[in-house]
Amino acid sequence: MWFYTRAMAILYAYSRFIPHFLMILVQIGYSFLYFLAEAAFSHGMSPHVFVTYRYIVGGLVMFPLAYFLERKVRPKLTLVLFLEIFVLSLLGASLTVNIYFASLRYTSPTFITSMTNTVPSMTFIIAIMLRLEIVNLRNPRGIAKIVGTLLSLAGVLTITLYKGPEVQSLQSAPIHIKSNASQQNWVKGTILLVVSCITWSLWFIMQAYTLKRYPAQLSLSALINGFAAAQSAVFTVFMQHKPAAWSIGSSIVFWSIIYAVSTSMNSTTEN
């Protein structure tokens, strides 16, 4: 009896905290992605080509899984849902991620990691503005949300406005990244990153509504990857006129794309 009670308690704790644990793992995965992506850009890979390859491979992986695993539970895809998912892909995948990785060329992985911590705060603020979130200042949870949001934004402002001395990396590091972040580029990268965080926050809110009408998560993830690949490819064609830009020239570029695919699938299914 004691063993059964203990096992049920462990299962309850697991089911309750596993979403939080998975979100932490996703954020750790993103941290590694920033360094790999900047290393790939230092080797000549265009951020827009990188994003396009990321979603092409992600779509090729997700479509078979979604087709077989959600064949019986997948709802009918109406024209309205089709257009909604198309906009969702544009807002949260192709547009956000292209701006996001473009900002990486002007800033640093450490700065981006810190800046993305404002996404929950921005999502919270936008939800209040849209009257999707009600804050009760008499409740400790409501006060904690306000204080956490202010602390998060204050931390990002400090990182943005204050740039201390550079910390030199070890010469024996496996990945070397060439730094070309001048003050002008730093401001440009910060603006791009803020825009990316805002569109990312809007994507979270919109995705929550879409999942209620289209609850097949794997199928939704596959469609987002497919649409994002097409949208990003069209954008890349206008931005990159040389066919050589599509070449994967080194192993670090190849493995960074493969690693980015895993984070792409995680980000579109974590909700």
C-alpha cells in the first residue's frame, strides 16, 4: 500500500511539473543554438538561408509523423483555418526568426539569450492590453506578475544601455566567432531583436487560440514548418541573388542547421 501511494505521488508530481521541466530544456537548447548559429554565420551562411533550411528539414520530419500519428484525430482544415495558420506561420516563424537571426549578426549570443527572457513579460503586457489577462493587485500572484515583469524589463534595459569590457574567450575553444559588433550595429541589432520579441509574443497569444480550434499539435507544427519554409524561401530569393549563398560549405553549418531543426520542432509544439 505504501509503495502504491508513493508511486502515485511521484506520477502526480511528474505530470504536474513535466511541462515546466520541458520548457527549461527548450530554453537550454536555444542557448546552444545561438552560439552554433553565430558560428555558422561567421563561416558565411546567410541568416535567411539558414532559417529556410531549418524549416524545410523540420517540415520533412514533421509531416510524416503528423500524418500517421494524428490521422484519426486531425480536424478538417477549412479555408479560414488555413489562412489563420498561414498568418501564424508568418508572424511566429518566418518573420520572427528571420529578424531574430539577423539581429544575431549585430549583437552576441549572450545578449540575445538575455533579451528573449522578456518574451513572457511582453506576452503578459500584450495580453493585458488586449484584455485577455486580468491582474488582481490584491492577490499575491497578481503582484508577483507585476514585479516579475518590471524586473525583467529593467534587466534588459540595463544590458542594452550598459556595455562593459569584453571578456576574451579561450583560444582552445571549439567554436570561434568573429566579433564585429560596433556601437551602431549594436543599436541596430537591439531594435531588430525587440521587434522579434514583440512578434514572438503575439505569436504565443495567437497560437493559443489556434490550438483551441485545431488541437492536432503535430499537424499544426508540420503546417507551420511548411508555410514558414515557403515564406522564408521567397524572402531569401529577394535578399540573396547569388546561388552560392545556398551552399552548405562547412560541417559547423550543417550541424547547426540540424540542431536548429530540433529547436524548431520544440518551439512549435511546446504549447
